[in-house]
Amino acid sequence: MGAKYEVRGNIAVVTLDNPPVNGLGYDTRREFAAGIEKAEGDPAIAAIVITGAGKAFSGGADIKEFGSPKAIAEPNLLTLIRQLDNCSKPVVAAVHTVCMGGGLELALGAHYRVAAPGANVALPEVKIGLIPGAGGTQRLPRVLGVETALNMIVSGEPVKSELLASLPGQKLFDQIITSDLLEGACGFAAAKAAEHAGGAKPLPRVRDMKVSHPNPDAYIQFARNMVKGMARNFPAPPKCVDAVEASLKMPFDAGMLAEREIFLALMLTPECKALRHAFFAERAASKIPDVSEDTPQRKVEKLAVIGAGTMGGGITMNFLNAGIPVTMLEMKQEALDRGVATIRKNYESQVRKGKLKQDKFEQRMSLLKTTLAYDDIKDADMVIEAVFEEMGVKEKVFKTLDEVMKPGAILASNTSTLDVDQIAGFTKRPQDVIGTHFFSPANVMKLLEVVRGKATAKDVLATVMALAKKIKKTAVVSGVCDGFIGNRMIEQYSRQAGFLLEEGCTPQQVDKAIEKWGMAMGPFRMGDLAGNDIGWAIRKRRYVEKPNLRYSKTADLLCELGRYGQKTSAGWYDYQAGKRDAIPSPLVVEMLERHRAELGIRPRKISDEEIVHRLVYALVNEGARIVEEGIASKASDLDIVYLTGYGFPLHRGGPMCYADTMGLFNVVQAMKKFAANPHDDAEFWKPAPLLARLAAEGKSFS
């Protein structure tokens, strides 16, 4: 579909019709332009209304065409807007539901704009590393004033139509229509046609409006300082200020040229490429190659959670927030009471901060039930187990669930490392078993690893992926392997961090290098936060299962000293009571020096660049193995796991995207150097087959 043309009396209605959000793809632009031309040439037509079909006016550019020749083929968006600008008959944009990006820029090309209340209006280009590129930075200040326009452009956040229409002096919306929008827009257009009949007065064009500010230089400098502090690693927000400044200080056409030059320059930046990659990767994560979008889903109207601890409580909150009733099961009443008290406390904190209304809090708590008996959860449509991470405990739970739960119920395990196929084997219904690995705190973290067992039914997978959207999680499908995607990769990252200590680094040097590069937290501060004893338990298992896999002994020595991290006020760093500040520990420095001496290693000076690349390329190489093995269906899924679950810097686009940016040939060359280091693991640094093949062919992961 593209655009529809109809006539109502003497009003032509041109409707964008490209579901789901009327993206301005090539066919849509071509048919829209034809519709405007037809109306302009028909003497019986007095005015034109432009609108969008379905649930959007327009969401802007058609993301399916990004990067393709169609995206810039004529008529492009600038051509459409120029066509509206130069139209001899009044053009009225009837805005509703969603009016964003190029959709808003198109509406700004009309002579008049009316809107339904509740429409989300935005220029969100900054979120993919760009500025608006079809006049948004030049026209929006003319209709909303410099300050409101700049706030919208820099934040990219939507604002409701009725709020914008209420601003003093605004010229964005001429009328808010609370009845039938199209009927009201046609009536408005007819009135304007009569008003302008015979050239009685010129048609108003946004481009002809003046932009002013009582103290422009001071305001722009203030805005630049504010944005600089907020933007940090992103070049687009400061460039938004430059473009809006052009609207103030340049004639319209010169400002448009300045906007276009900035837009095209930003398109080539690695940050823009990373943000666009993340944008598409997040949408691609929900696409599963062998599970079609029309796969039937199972009904999930009642949920049960087993375990009222930190994870169980956090998981429960996600579903209460989405309006889904939850029954929480525990073995002891005290544990249940503790879990409910924590949930209540979390909600009360949100109420105090004004993030949650009292009635919503009460509504969510009313959806929560508790029980000590499995019989009380037998009718749940889905149950999520969040008990201790030990296979014997999981076995007992799943055998009981197999006996109790109704046929067709989904049985999910919140395991972070254990074999989901083995867990499914404890039941007579392995097709109903799936892994749902929430990240802690489960009510906050965006990532959900959905672990597909070899017997997991397609409708179970489709149901859980849809449910993830309902509870506002970003779901990524993983196959079954030790650690799944995220934890399997982070183990190699942590191994490299340990080797760096043996070779001469301090924990703070490693953490500072990778944090300066952009990671939210370095490996040693992360270990202290999570609990160093958790990694210790995993390594003890590895020593039995994979005796040839080498680890630095530094982390074991730390744990033998009882330094488990923040919970013991001592880990890789020292911590003061009630504070989370990581204080370098002389005791740890002494421990490392003693360990190096025992190994006969003479410490060397290690650059920040080597630290960063050893850590990040460890993720890349293991990630390539995961894709090669089919554990993940595509490399971009790994990037989403790391962007949403592990504090990977958004402006780098994820580990696999970063490797593409650096060039896979260069990544492989660096890995060869790491392999030659006698204190590293040469076997690990052998490039994964997928990585070696892509590098040899001059290709990339994406």
C-alpha cells in the first residue's frame, strides 16, 4: 500500500496507507505526491487534507528501506514538503496517534495543522545518532519557539498534541478536534478555502514565519553547555543545538542547507552507525527464523512464581505491573512474608518519588496472592521457577510441577547457567519447558534471555516472546549451553581480566580503562557487586569439567581471604559501611605481587588500549563461536544482550558491532598478538571459524 485519494465535497483527502505506522517509504511517497498533484490540478477541489490510515499519522521514514536506494529515491521527503509548501490550495494536516520524525516534518510543510487529543508528537532522530534531516530543526522553532523546539529535538521524546496546543503563542496546531478528526479536518479545510478564495490573502507557510528569542546568544550557549554535559559520547545532541541556532541566525534556505550538511556528516559517524545498528538489532531480536509471526500463542492470564527471594519478587513485579495476577509460592511463611514486604517496599518507594500513583500501587498489590501449597497454583497458565541455582533443587521443583500443573501450562526456569534440556527431562512434557533468564534486579533490568530447549514447542516460544513485550522486556532467544549467551561470553571477559592482573595490572587500572572506554562498570567492580563467591563456585565446577581450561588463580586467592565483595565490605576493593565507593586495597596489591613472584612473572606496563581490546575481543571471539554453533541465530542478538544486560556502551553498538567498526581483519590481527603472549591462553585466541571466515572474505557480522 502507499497512499489513498478520495474526495469529500470540494475537499481532497490524501491518506498515507503503509501499515503499521505509515512509514514514508518510496511507494508511499510516490502515491502521496501523485495525490497532491491530482488535487492541485482539479478545479473542483478547493482544499486538501492529508492524514494517515489506521493507528498513525506517520511514524516517519520507513525503516525497511534504511540504507537502500529507495530511501533517497525521488520523490524524497524534502520534495514532498516542497510540494506542500508551494501548493496553491490550503493544505491541512490532520494529525492523530503517532506523528514522529519525517511524519512531523511532513505535517510542518502543510499550511495548517489540526490534531486529535492524545497524539504523540516527536522528532526522535537523535536516538539513532542523527538530527532531523527534512527541515525539522528549522520549522519546529518557528511554530513552537526556540526553547520548546530545542528541548523536543535534543531529547527526542514525544509530547502530547493537546499539551503542545496549549502553549502560549504556539503555531503548531490550529485546532484540537475532539470529535471525528477527518470530518472536523474537512470542515476546517473548507472554511480556510473560503477564507483564501481568489487569493484574498496568502497561504501561511511555516518557512515564512520568523524565529526569535529575547536573548539568543546567551540561551544557545546555555543550551550548548547543558547538552555537552548530558551527551558525553554522542555527537548528535550538540549538533541539534547548532542546527536550531541556524534557524535563529540564518535565512530559511541557508538554515535548511546547514541542517542537511550536519545530517549527512552525522550519518557517517561510528556513533550513528552503532545507534542505528542497535535500533534494528532490537527489532530483529524478536524475529526467530523457524517461528513465524502468525504462530498461535497460548493463553497466559494467570501466572505462578516459585520463590519469593530477590529474583522471585522482582519477576513477580514485572507481571503485576502488566496487570497479570500472580500467585507466589514458598516453602515457609516467613520467606513469603519477607518477599511480599520487599515488593510492597519497592512500590511504596515509587509512590513517594511520584513515579507511581497510589491507586496503581493498590491495584498491583491486589493482583498478588501467596501460598505454601503447590495445589494452589495448578490452574496457572504459566509458572516461573526462581529457586536456588542447583540442579538437585530444580529437579525436585520440576517433578512436582509435572504432577500438579494443568495440561498445556508453560513451565519456565529462571536458571542463569544450568542445562534447560536436563531440567525439561525431569518432566513428561519437555515441549512445555523453557528457560526465562531474568537479570537482577528483575523488575528493573531490560534483558530477558529466553532459552529454547531442544524439545520446546514453537507455540511456547512464541508465547513467551510476546509475553516479554507485554512486561516491557527485550527478549533474546538463546539455545542451550553453559551460561547461555551473556554469561558464557562474560566468562571469557573475566578470564582475560584475571590474566591482566597476573601480568602487571591493578584492579583499578583495568576497571578505569574499560569504564573510560564506556562500560558502565569494570570487571572487578562488577565482581564485587555480584559477589566474588559466585564466580568462585563456577570455577570450581570448571576445574572438574574442563581441567585444561586455564584461569588466573588471583580470584580464588581473593575468595580464600573471605573477600567476596560489597556484601563482606571487602573484595577487589575495600568498602566502608553503608557506602558503595570502591577504595583501592593495599592488601589486594600485596596479594597480587606475591602471586606474580610465585609464578615468576615480572610485571610489565600494560596500555589502556591493550586492556580494552583483550576484554572486548574476548567477548567477540566467544560470541562468534556462539553464532557458529547456532546458540544465537544472529550476531546482532549478542549485541542486544550486552547493551541491555551488561552495561555495554550504547555508542559502541555492542561487542559484535564494535568488531565490525574496527574491521574484522584488524580484530584477528590483534588476536594473533594476544595468542603470542606466554601468559595468556593461546588456544582461546585462535579465531572462531565464523570470525576467521568473515575476516578472510572482507565481510562483517552485520
